[in-house]
Amino acid sequence: MPTLDTLDLKAFVPARDFERSRRFYEALGFTCTWASPDLACFEAGRTAFLLENDYLAIVAENFSLHLLVADVDAWWQRAHDARLADIYGVTLTRPQDRPWGMREFRLTDPSGVTWRIAQPLGTPGPAHGAG
């Protein structure tokens, strides 16, 4: 039986205002590697997602992504320093150690998509020592 190797997996993230969402994700630290009027690919490190110029409130407001990073405090600081909550009217919580073994914070995007950005406890990042 052949192996079922995979090469990639990308989520299609909905955008109510495509250009506003593009600016948001660039301010957060993602790089837009290619774009068309209806779709844009964003990357950070080895992670990528597709921003889709399509919006259905019930989908966006119930859509969650979990991003595992090497230094969650650095990601939070970037989001905080970029004033994402002030400029885009989004939710940005402070990083917390969670009982499920992650240090994480929650961020919503301008369309209501929830991101949980996390670092496993016990993996030292420059800003946060071992858990």
C-alpha cells in the first residue's frame, strides 16, 4: 500500500475587507508572498495561510487557528507595539500559562477570526524562560 505523504496544509481565512485584513496581517509580522484580487498567501517562518476575499459572518466568527511559535512573548509584543487592538478594533489578550501546557494569547482579526498564538511550556524563548 502506498504511503499517504502530505506536502502542505493551508487554511483559507475569510476577510470582510480584504485590503484591511492584508494590512493587519503584515503589521502582525506575516509576509504576503503572492496575491491576486481574491486570494493572498501569507507566510511567517515555515507557516502559511491563504487570506480569501470572501466573507460570511457565521464562518469568520466561528473560525479559529492555533499558531505554535518559538517565542510567544515576542509575538505578543509585536502585536501590542503595532497597536493592532487600537487601529483595527480587535481583541488582544496578554500571554498566560495554560493548564494544557501552553503559554498563549488570543487575538482576533478584523473579520472576527480568532487566533490562539502559543508556545509550549518548558520551551524557553528569549523573553520567557522555561515554564
